[in-house]
Amino acid sequence: MIETTKPLSYANVLSMKDLEADEVMAFIKEAQQFKAGKQIQLTRPAYAANLFFENSTRTHTSFEMAERKLGLQVVDFNPAVCSVTKGESMGDTVKALQAIGVDVVAIRARQNEYYNQLVNDRHIHLGIANGGDGSGEHPSQSLLDMMTIYEEFGTFTGLKVAIVGDLSHSRVAKSDMEVLNKLGVQVYFGGPKKWFDDRFDAYGTWLPVDDLVEQMDVMMFLRVQHERLDASENKTFTAAKYNEKYGLTPARKARMQDHAIIMHPAPVNRGVEIADELVECDSSRIFQQMANGVFVRMAIMASLLRYQGLVDED
């Protein structure tokens, strides 16, 4: 893998499938530079909007913090009172924001690959960052996960990473397995076997969580996404049983390697995926992931601004 330190310039950042290993490293390197205090200069006042049609705390506020740290002015957008509720298409909403002067947007929507209709519209030319599409992908979360792993180990080659939990409904799992393979990581999966299907076979091996905890360098747990489960699954679900069978308990944590770390994209259901007392234990990097999210999203937005010639590189 060739690492490049040249800052990236992208029209849009939509899917981890679009990024090669060296491009992922370039995002990580620039995010680290932002974390160390790097600033960019804009060629003119620039504007951002965050269109989150699905609930979010970390990703939404993290994008906004990133935009403000870059010197962007953030235009308020409330999906509950926007014209989409009147029947306006997402494309026309984006074009309206573009028309009033917005340069870049972060979007989260319930539809998988919602962005295809936008990037195929020749009238849309502002920069788009995918903040999560349904159960599809979550590229900015994936990049901050990679940054956190890289900060911990200084490499990806030869690492063993397990992704455990609600695989089928997780956009994080799909983005992470894509990029971890490209970076030379051995990927494993865990959690309810019914949520492991053919989509994951090409990327890694499923093992019981009790087999994983002793072998992995990274144990990454995923939230059970009750909003995407059917009524029968939710009716039979109990937190205690799930934690006992698939979650990180103190007994399982005691069997992890000393250097191994715990990750979770959050929000964490304490006592379900991870025992309450382990969420902030010494091995946990969950809140470090959140902090790194700001700097990764700065790198993403900077790449969109750079593509539009809005960054003064002199």
C-alpha cells in the first residue's frame, strides 16, 4: 500500500467502494493534521447545510462542528418543516439550497443509495458527503473508525478486527468490511447468525463471540437496530439474553488480549452490546472515535471544497 500525504479533492464522498487504500490513508493523514491544529484558508465565504432526514446526534453535530472549524457558515435546515414534507423531491431541495448559495451538504436519508438520483442530476454541482444511507453505507463513520485503529496500532497489516452485532441492518458494518479488506486487515464477524448472510462471506469469517474475544486486536460492537427489525423480532428480544449470548460482558472482556481495544459506532445500548461498566473502561475507544469524527469530517468537507476551488493552497 502506497501512502500519500497529498490532500484529496473529491466532487462527492459517498461510498467506501469508491476509495482505494491510499486514498483512505490520505483522509486519515489530513484528519490527523486537523487534529494537530491545521487550518485551511477559503478563497471566499463558503456555506454548508446538513440535511438529516433520519435521527442523528453524533454524525449531525460532528459534521456541523467540522464545518465551523473549517470556517464555513452553516445554514440551518430542519427536515420536519422543510418542503420535502409537502412533496418536494430531495433533488429539488438540494437544488434550492444550491441556488441560494450553499456549496457543500452532508445528507442522511432512509433510502439506500439515495445519492444516485442527486449525482446523476446534471443540474446539481454542489459537493455531497454521505452521512448515512438507510442500511447501506456510512463512509464518514468508517473513516473515523480507520483513523482510530491507525492511531492505536500505527498500521493495518495483519490486524484482526471483529465486527459483532446487527450486521444485516448496519451501514457501518458494510462500509468497514469494505475498507478493512483493502487495508490488509483480517476481518471476522460475530453476533446472531441470522444477521450474517452471503453479503459478508466474501469479506470475513463468522465465529461465536466467545471464540473472537481471545484472538482479536479490535472488538467492534454494533447497536441492535430495533427500528429496522420486524415486529416479531422486537417482541422476542430481551437485552439481558442478547448481552449474555452476544455482548461484551466483564467475563469476556477479561479474556481479551491486553493490547486489544473496544469500539462501537454509537449510540451504545449499555447492557446490551456492551456491559455498562465497560463502555468507558481503559480498553474502550468509543469516545475517542467520536472525537476523531470531527477531524475526519473536516478532511471530507475540505476535499469537497478543494474540488470546487474554494481552498487557497498557497
